[in-house]
Amino acid sequence: MPAFAGMTGKVPRVHFSGQAARRFTGGLTELEVEANTFRRMVLELDRRFPGLGRQIEESMAVAIDGEIFQDAYLAQLKPESEIVLIPKIGGG
């Protein structure tokens, strides 16, 4: 458990948009995840919902606290962080 979870009682909240990720979560659109980096969050989500980690890495765009990330893997999360995962938009 990250140190901040016990101190504040808050943990980052993940919001899913689109059907692809929700098929792994049984339709859930919001989850709380104890993690202090985006990478740990992905690993924890994959542990809970096998295959979701790969789905996030390969086909989801990431916004953390309102900031869109091209490469969020090492991004730090705060206890009050809001992470939004949306399907990437393809184009050419």
C-alpha cells in the first residue's frame, strides 16, 4: 500500500471511457486504485482484471489531473489524482 493511502484515506480514482476497457471490468466505469505511479496503477489494474493492462498500454489515451500524457508510464500519482482513460483516436 502506498504511504499516502493510509495517511489521507484517499487513493487515485480511474475513469474509463469506451467499451474496450469496460469489457475487462464487467462494465465498471470508475475504480479506485492504490498506486503512486501510472505504471503501478496499470499493473494493479491488470492484476485485478487480466488483460486490462495491455489494453491500456496499447489502445488508451491517458489524462492525469486534466493533463494529457503522451507517455504516462513514469508519471507520479497523488492520493487525490483523477486518471481518465479513453480510447486512442486513430488517424493518418
